[in-house]
Amino acid sequence: MTQIALLLVGLLSHLSIDAAMADAPFKGAGNFYGGLLHPLFVPAHVLAVVSTGLLIGRQKSRLRWLAPASYVVGLAVGFAAMMSAYAPQIAAEVLLAAAAASGGLVALARPLPEILACALALTTGLALAFDSPPSVISVRDANVILMGTFCGAIVLLFAVAKVTSTLRREWQRIATRIFGSWIAASAVLVLALQLAR
Amino acid sequence: MQSLRLSLGIIGASVLTAAPALAHSGSISGGFVGGFAHPLFGADHVVAMVAVGLWGAFLGAPAIFILPVIFPLVMASGGVLGILGVALPGTEVGIAISAIVLGSMVALAARPPDWVQQAVVGAFAVFHGYSHGAELPGGVDAVAYSIGFVVATGLLHLSGIALGLTVRWPAGYIGVRGTGAAIACAGLVFLWQLL
């Protein structure tokens, strides 16, 4: 019952976001929420973050905090670089390659060396940050959007990793592997399409 | 667990109630729907995908999950060939033969070694992937399109698995093998139309 009440509070607090915007405490609050949702609405970002979350959620306890920490570091470095107006051109391709690798590793369901898991998480965070250039002119608005995206990308990864770590039944593990193979297949196809263009 | 549910609730509510800052082009919904519909409108694809799931369920573990994992992974490599324009002769014939072979495997209750099962399914996945990749349209969100078509393919496998799980009952055993025979016959029709 408490859980339902908490969910309702969460829902209602977000239902009131639009109304609250009229009295936003600072200019650009809407941009923050826009940035927060950015990773959820860009399919390539969803693929990359979900596959990384699935991969992390399947690992042993030490990697469950080491790999997310690498991801957060990657995001932070990427967004710091973006705020300094640095944006490499191949971020989308790198992000898709990371999604394909993570999805493939989820499908294989083998224990990962720490260095590989951390490198993959770091790359995903970095590429996601570089592939999230805000489309606004104002530097202040752009930075607020980037901060929102930073938070959204972290919440999404931790939520997926947490849910995955609770999947212990055999059919759930199988479903996770199948889902990983779907992500890898989608990412490989899109990567090929982007390289062919 | 409570905090997890709260987090999920907040994420869900956020998705429902706020507008994202999108700097990316292309119609996400149109791309997904187009991709999702693509495998469903080719009867040859549909019967072969269902046959993969059906055969996997018929064989039991580990094939029941290994075959649906292998298929999309290998299918993607075929899709890459199609996207890059690499010639692969006899694609449609290969797809028709996939229905014949996979349907026959189920109908005949064939239980080859694991590596043979995987090689057969993987080999045919290349033809299906190539066909999808070569027909990937421009102007849509490529990621959404690819997700849609991979998900549709996976769901066809799952429907085959669901049907195949009835094999544990005597009537289901006959029904599954009968469905396999019907798929093989459909493959013969597809092949006859191509020749």
C-alpha cells in the first residue's frame, strides 16, 4: 500500500511539472527536464544504456559498482568537454558499437573481466555525452540541458541494472539473453547503415 | 525493492508527462512501426521465424533459448551485407528453403547435434537478414526501424516457442509436427513460385 502511495506521489509530482513551469524558480527549468528525458527518447541512447545496464546487472557484486562508476566518470568527462564546446563527430557510431558489444556480451552470458566491463561502461558514458549536443543557442540553456541529460542517463542505467540484478529465475535469465541479442542485432544494423551512408 | 518501484514509477511518470529535448531527426514512431510491420508482411519470413521457435521448443533446452539468440545475431550480419550492397545470390530461394528445412526438422522430429542446429539456423538467418537489410528504407529513423524489425522477428520466434511448448501433451505433439509439415509445404509453394 505504501508502495502504491509512493508511486502516486511520484506520478502526481510529475503531472504537475507543466503547471509548475509557469512559476519555475529559475529560467531554464524546462530545459533540465527536457535533458533529463533525452536518453529515454533517443533510440540509440536507449539501446546503449539498456544494454550496459543489462550487462552490469548480470555481473558479480564488485563489478556492479565499479562499472557504473566508470559509466558516470565517462558521462562527466564527456559533458565537461561538451560544456567546453568540444564535440567529436563519431560519437553516434561509437555509441552504437558499444551497444552492440554490450548486447552481444549479454547474449553470451559469460563472466566479464573487470577491465573490459569498465572500459565498455566508460565508453558508453563518454559517447552518450558526446552524442547529446543541445540544439539551443544560449550557453546557459545548453548547460542546463546537459545537466538534465547527465542525470537522466544515470537514473536510466541504475534502474535497468537494478531490475536486471533481481532477475534470478531461469526464464528471466533466458529472456535477458534474448533481449541482449535483439539489442546487438539492432545496433549492428544501424551502425552498418550509418557507415554505408 | 520499494525504492526500486518508486524509481520506476518516477521514470514512467516522467516519460508520460514531460517533453524531451530532441536534437535528432527522423520519425521514431514511424520508423518503429515500419520496421515492426516489415517481417510480418512477408509470409515466407513469418513461417520461417515461427519454425525457428517451434523447433527450439521441440528440442528443449538449450536449443529453446540458444536458437532465438543466435538467429538475430547472425541475421544482423546478413543485414549488414544487404545494407552495404554486397551481392548475395539466391536470397529469396534461400528464404523459401529455410521454411522447407526448418519445417521438415519439426515435422520429422529431427534432433541433430547442437552445433548442427545452430549452423542450420544461423545459415538461414543470413538470408533473412540480407533481405531485411537490402530493403531498409531511407528517410525513417534507422534505429527505431531496426529495433522494430528485430523485435517483430523475436516475437515471431516467441510465438513459435509458445506453440511448441504444447509438445508435452500428446495432441500438442501431433499438432506441432503437423504445423512443421504445413510450414515445409508453404516453403515448397514459395520455392515453386520463385522457380
